[in-house]
Amino acid sequence: TQNKLSVAESIPFPGFTEQDVVTAAALASQEEGMDIIDLAVLGYAKSMRVDFNAYKRISYTPFNPAIKRTEAIVGIDAKRFKGVKGAAQIVISMCRGIDKEAIEKANGIIEEFSRRGYRTIAVARSEGDDLDNLKLAGLLSLADPPRLDSKSMIDQARKLGIKPLMLTGDSMAIAKEIALQAGIGGNIIRMADIEGLSENEQTKVVGESDGFAEIYPDDKYKIVKLLQSRGHMVGMTGDGVNDAPALKQAEMGIAVSNATDVAKASASVVLTEPGISVIINAITISRQTYQRMLTWVINKVTKVIEFVGLLTLSFFWLHNIVLSLLGMSLLVFANDFVTMSLATDHVTHTPNPNKWNVKNITLASLVLGMLLLVEDMLVILMGIKYFHLEWAKLRTLVMLNLIFNSQFRVLIVRERRHFWSSMPGRELLILSAGTIIGFALLVVYGIFVSPLTLYQVLSVLLLSAMFALWIDFPKFYLFRRFKL
């Protein structure tokens, strides 16, 4: 909700006018305490242009959760009266001489307000300094409508694979109305409804519900624990001291912008601006970050498997190391640029929550590394049988092929779909193209390494590109098979 209460309607009871109700409620309120109900009542009184000049407040008792009301002793024309404002049922039960018909009328009004999503407070007044002759003056409905962005945020959360739950201390009728307005759903239950169930049954009911009404602070912590026991990753928003235990227990505790210091200290995320739509931004950014990390890991593991496999197999085949120390240094140098650019690459967040699966990541990378290894062995065979290269130039050929592979490999593994499904980042494209062109020229002119002809360089480049294009298809299958 907007967390900005306003008085929607005032209903006077017999013997009192609407002006009497609002005046008594305003005198039992205090602006200095910044209580949202007090501020709503004072704002409503101001809109009705209530004149307080004739009244003198002698004493004021602020809201106390134990008694659920505020009180004020007020003087006017040498007389005194006591104004009371608080929870409707509490204040009604304190009134003297109230008949059954008046109680039924009050309960009917309260239920109607609840169906409309309003909270209800009662206002009473007694002559003198005590509560012996307290009379019900009227009822005030308080509106706290959902934020304008709440429904769209809930819809976006569902599209991201997140199920929203509403936890509120409001009555069942109010909770259902707000939940429906926000698009959360109508399956709202009470914590008392599951008290007699086993832990497994409680966990099942919590997972299937859309929210809870009439809960106490301790219930929030219990609900978070029940969801976690079912294997769910739980995020929770809160603002008060009572929310702190649940915020700390949740994997992602989120303190809203106006939260207490205790709530902010217990949370893992603190919002700096009003509203909760920024949570969607936090989720999408974190999933994009995860995708960049996953790309780096897959690229790293695939590269290691390819490189170790190449050195091992070529040694048993040719009885020598096919990559010189200088070649290794140049390969590392070429890889660094494209790897660093992954931090600014364009990535798409996934529609579902991400989870590290080391086994699947390793298996997919192993297969990709072995496929690239096949291409490396074909390049060596081409250098020996087709180009008839001497040993030094064969090493250059292998080094150049590994550099080309490193650029194409990143372009393949950065995208979970086919590589052409999204455009790489500008830095990644520039650095990859620059690395390929730069090292091609370095080899053609024989700078630091034994030179190769332009035809040989272009042949290796074409083979590497064609093989990368082919590998993209088994990569697409592997990533879907292992849910990466």
C-alpha cells in the first residue's frame, strides 16, 4: 500500500454530529508523534475546517499497543471532557449504556468498511476526566490504497518466477480486498487456521496461499521458516522493529525507505526511495550479474579442458609441446581483453530464479571443451599434412588457432540461446575484432613469432569460425538439457 492513510468517511452516532466526531478524534491526536493515523485524522479535520480555538487540551495519552487507543482531556468554557480514539471493538466495549442495536449497527458499518478495504477506528467522548460515562460518538474509515505501481509490480514478479505473499495484521475482509486490488489473489487465510496442523501440512498450506491476515509479528518469522523448509528462497519486505527477525531470517530481507534503524540493520537490502517497484530492478540486475558470472565460469572451464587436452594429446602424438612459452604468454594476453569486457556485456535476465549447479556447468563445459579440442587437432593435422609446416611455424599455427578460438568461444557461450539471438556489448565486439585482426597481422609479419602466409592465417580463421558456428548447435542443446 501507499502507507499514507487518509480518512475516507465519518459516521456519527445518535447524539453527535460529524463535526463532533472529527473534533474529538483530532483532539485525541498529536502531530508531533508522526503517527500515521493521527496525521490522517488531523488532515481530515483541517479539510473540514474544524475550529480548535475554543478548546484547550489539558493532557494527552499517546497510542499504546496494550490498550490500542489514544486519549485526551480537553477543556472548553470551564468544562472538561475526555476524547478517546482507537481500535473500533476496543473503544465500543468501553462505552457505557450502549444497546445491542447500536452495537449491531457499528459492526455492520465496520464490516462494510472492511469489504471496501478500509480500516475502522471508533471515537468516543465522556464528560469530565474519567471514562465512567463514555459514549460512542462515531466511526472513522481509514483508506490506505495500494500503490499505483503495486499491480504491475506483482505481475512482473510472477513473470520472473516469484510468487508474492501478503502478510498483514489487518482483518480478513480488508486483507482480501487489498490483495484483490493489488492482483495478489483471494486465497487469504489466518495464522490461526493452520495452528492445529502438522508442520508438513502447515508448509503445504502456506505454499498454496496468497497471503495471511490478522497475523502477529512472530507469525512473520514462522511463515518465512515454513517456506524455507520447503526449499524456497524467501524475500521479505518490512519496516518495523517487529519485522527484524523475519528480515534477518529471509535470504533477501528488504527494508523499505522509511524503515526503522533496527529493520534496516537486519535487512540485506535497504531501499532508498519510496515504493517497492525498485525490487524488480534489483532482481533483474542481480540475474544479469549472475549470467555474466556464469559466462565467465563456462568460458574458463571450457578453455582449461581444451588447453589441457590439446597439450596432452599433442605431446603423445608429436612427442613435443606444440605451444612455446612465448605463445602461451601471447595467448593469455589475448584472452585477458575479451574476458574483462564480459563485465559490460549485454545480457538478458532469465525468467526464473537462478541457482548454481556445479555438476551441470562442468558437464556442459566438458563437452564444449572436447569439441573445441577436436578442432585443434584438425588444425595440427592441416598444418602437417596440408601446409607441410616446420615445427616453429606449426607452433605459430596452433597459437593463432587458440587465439581465434578464444574470441569465438566467448561469443558462443555468452548467449544461452543461439549466439545470434542477442547483440554482444560494444566493448566485447571491438576487443574481439581487434584481437583477431591484431594477432593475424602479427603472425603475417612475423613479429615475435615465426611468420605464416596470409592464406594460411585466413584458412585457420575460416576453420575456427566455421567450427564455432557448428558448435553453437550442440551448445544450445547442452544449455537447455542442463538448464543453464
